[in-house]
Amino acid sequence: MFVVSGLLFVLRAGKMVWVFTGMENGALLEIVDVSRHFDAFVALDKVSLHIKAGEFFTLLGPSGCGKTTLLRLIAGFDQPDGGDILLNGKSIIAVPPEDRPLHTIFQNYALFPHMTVAENIAFPLRMARVSKQDIRTRVAEALEDVRLPDKGSQYPDALSGGQKQRIAIARALVNRPRLLLLDEPLSALDAKLREQMQIELIDLQKDIGITFIYVTHDQGEALALSHRIAVMDHGRIVQVDEPTRLYGYPGSRFVADFIGKCNLLDGKVSEQQGGRVTVELDGLGSVYVCGMESQFAVGSRCALTLRPEKIRISRSSAIPGASDNLSAPSDPSPLSSFDGESHFPGYVHDMLYLGDVTVYNVTLANGVLLETLLANSASGRANFFEIGDQVDVAWSCDAGHLVLD
Amino acid sequence: MMARKNLLLAVSAALVYLFLYLPLVIVVVFSFNDSKLNAEWVGFTWKWYGKLLYNQEMLTAAMNSLIIASVSAGIATILGTLAGIAMHQYRLRLLQMLVLAPIAMPEILMGVSLLVLFIMVNMTLGLISIMLAHITFCIGFVALAVQARISSLDPALIEAARDLGATPWQCFREITLPLLMPGILAGALMAFTLSIDDFVITFFTAGVGSSTLPLQIYSMVKIAVTPEVNAVSTLLMLVTLVVITVASRLSPAIFRGE
């Protein structure tokens, strides 16, 4: 698709603005202790990030967490109150947006309504004083690349949401920026189209190798698209990690709760032997958590994070109605028969049939509701449990992850 | 029941419209009446319109009006556009008040105070003084039209232009100005009609030999309402109507009082 290699400098208004050495010691973009306040509201609080060349990097967080503010600072629409932003090791704080070698895809695409699609795509080239002839060929190429070769003479109003999206991408990439900033670009599309565009974005980023910085509040989208994700909350970076690490090894209650569905069982650390930590869950008893990398002080309060799909649910082995397991929280059975598994009895509180899976919310002995997931993989109609059924829930010792309070 | 309610509505609406437009209709009808008196219908004629062409005073006044309206609308449009953009960008209450106050000010007050000012600075009353006065009260209307248009624009468009390499000036020329054009044109047309129709402020700021169409009509009416007055009034009405229609098509927002 777009060719980026061999781009050494960008000529703008006859003067050389950027020289790319191609030598990048790790980070293409460095954000160093950047702060931004709006009166008393702290939008960004000493945020630091390193974004590598060629990376698909996502800023993820609830609305108001500061992710869009950070994107606007990178684009140059706003100035930080403290800290620095470096591109290829050089501060770009004082560089106006038009001279930064990066482009933004806006939430509503921001296509110029008074220009045709071709004129929209030609705009950045015209501003960079590319010759008329080159503009014509490159606009035609760009339209080919986004598979809308015959839309050049139409006005943006005549396009569908997905087409506008593609034109916005074509316009942002036509003069080959180093960095593409995407501000919730898929939020205006319906679910089906969104999924299709997600795949297109992944392919596009892989093909052109340009660094993407993507802002979203949709954790599913972030997991699907990104190489690395920075989770933000209240103007701070909470955790930066790869999607699988973020999902499997959340660093805090907030991350565990925000990324995907997660059960949080409160307790306290009672023992640690290497990577195996014994945790006394409140009102349930002891469980093993293995594969933990960090050290936990005995006695510290913590939470066991358990994903619904990692919990196995089975019909209770005890005779229904005769089970007194439920009222025996001190029963140390999970430890006495160590197989790395934790077992607890409970009953189905409610269920949600979703077609491919069924969600069972199981009430445990301590009254906590545990969300479990059962894939409806059995042939025929799947209906395993009813509300009120006595069930056993179980998970292996490496299924959960501990976070400290 | 429903039908009676609708009938009542139709009748009352008809009465209101009659009240509003009957005088105008009479003027138009009698401008085609083949009689010197506005009393009874005698027959159809174009002669009053023909006579206008030979009325030197009337032609001079019409020419004055056109010159004044064009120049004041032109200058007011430039200043009003800048004011409208500034009002949107800086959102200062004081700025808004200063720009829009002349709209709300009683015309008689504007007229008197401008006259006092022109006398104080020893300015000869004439076309220039009328133009200055008209520019003063037209700026606010243009600013309103432009502001209404700006606030309906997606602010991301301006940022997108900067992001894609446009300097602030290029951004203004390539994006802001073309997108504001309907509002600017609507404002310009409003200013034109306000200027060409204005009587009160013009009355105070006009000098000898700088009579405008409304002043001319007034001086003729002092003697009698001749069919000629009807004819020139009809023409003036026609011009205003056309201009206002075009303006409302260009920028519906300004006629919704936004």
C-alpha cells in the first residue's frame, strides 16, 4: 500500500523541517512527565510513555481519564502545563500542529464538507506544495488503496460512515506521516462495520508500518487492535502492557475490572513459597495462587482476580438440599487435598443465555456472587443448570491473579 | 369540534395577516391605478412607473440609496464577519454586548448621537456621514449571522486543517472562510436591505443634496400620497423582498433568532 521507506525529510514551504535519521534508540515518541490542568481539574498528572516506531499503541480508559487530552497534546492542538513531548529525541512542544509530521483521524472524520473527496485527500499535499501532477497521481493511488477509486468527485455528505472513515484514513496517510493519531475512529460505526474496520486497521498498520496511537474507551477494541495498551484513569497511566498480559495479569483492581469481565474475591495473604501464594479469602477459606512473580507481605490485604471463563462449573457432588458445605466457610478442603485446584460450593443465582455461551452467576457461601461462563459446546440444545441448582465452582491455581489493595 | 377549532384558527390567522399585509397590498394595487387619487380603482396602468424614470430627484435619491447601501453593506460585512469570528472565539460577554448593542438601541437615539458626533468633529453631512451611520448599525446584524454559522461548524474541521499542514492563515482562507460564506452573504444582504430601507438614522445624518429613497418618499408624502410614491414604494418593497428571501435561503439560522 503506502510506501514509507526512504522518507528522509519532509519539505514544507521550501524549508526542511524534519530530518529523520532512521536511527531511533527505542522510542519514536517520548512523553515525559506531561501534565495538563483545566482550572482545578487535573486532566493529566505527570504522564510518561515511550512509544516505539511501528507500534500500534492504544490509550485506553473511561471517559474523562485524560486520553483524548494526551492525544491533543501530541497533535499540537493544546499545550501541556509541564513536561515534554519528544519525537525522535527532539522536543515538539514549540512546533505548531501544521509542522508536526503526524496526522489525526478524528472521531467524526472531519472531512471538509465543501471539498470533494479528491480535494480532501489532496489538501495535505497542496499544503505541502506538492506539484499538481504529483497530487493527481497520489490522490488516485490513495483512493485505490482504500478501495474507493470512483468516489473522488463526490462530496463527503454522499458517503456512508465506513466510506468516510476510509477517506479520512486516505487523507491522513497520503503524505506519509511518521505517526497516525486515531481518536475513537470507530465509535460512530455500527457493531458489524466496526469489527470489519478493526480488521482493516490491523492490516493497514501492518502493511504501512506507520506508528499508530489509538484512543478508545472500548476495552475489547483495544485488546483486538493493539501491540501495547496504556490503561489510564484520572489523568494517570495505571498500567502499560501487551493485551494478553493486561488481561491475564492485571496490576490493580481498576485494570482487572476495566479490562474484560472479572470477579474480585477479597482476602489476605497468609503465606508465600516462591511463586505460590496462599490467600485466605474472606468467608471462603484458603486458596493457592501460583505463578506469581512478585513478593507479597504476609497479612497484606489483596484481591484474587478471576476471569469468568477460567472458572469451571459442575453439578454439585453433594446430595441436593443436604449440603452443609455452604455454611462451612472454615472447611479447609481445598488445601487438604492439594491438586492445585480450588473448589467451592454454591448455587445458581441467575443465568443469562447468550447463544454461544451461558453466564451463570453463582452465590458462594460468603454471599459473594461469582460470574462463570459455560460455552454451549454440547450438541443439541444446551441447558445445563437451572436457577437454584447446587453447583461446584472450581479453578486451577494459575487461573487467577493477585492484586494488592 | 375539531373542525370548528380549525375554522376559528383559520379566521383569526386570516385577520392577523390582513392587518399586516392589507396596507402593503393597497400601496401595490394603487401603484397600478390609472388615477391621481388613491380613492377608487379606475383601470390598470404602468404609467406611474414610467414617470419615475423622468423624475430627476427620485433617480438621484435612488442612486444615493444604492451607493450607500452597497458601500455600507460591504464595509459592515467585513467588520461584522471579523466581529462574529471574534465573538465565537473569545466568548467575552462584553465583546458580545458592544457588537450587538446598536441593534437593540432605539434608532432615534443612534440618529441623534451620531448627528452630535458629526457636528462635534465638524464633518459635512452627506453620503459619507450616512454611510458611517449605516455601517454602525449593520455590523451587529452581520456579526450575528456569521456567529450563527460558526457555532454550527464542527470545530474539528479547523483542527483537521492545521493537522494536515495548513498554517492559521491557510486554514482561514481554505476552510473557515468558504464554510462561513453562506452566513457572510446572508449578513451582507441583511445589511443591504437595512441600509436601503433606513429612514430615522438617515434623516439625522443626511445633508443637503444627499437625500436617499426613503427620505425622498417622505418629502413627497408631506404634500400628498401620489401614485408615484406608491410605485417607488412597491419597487423598494420588491427589492427588499428578493434580497431577504435570498438571505434566508443562505442562512436559515439567523431568522430563527439564534
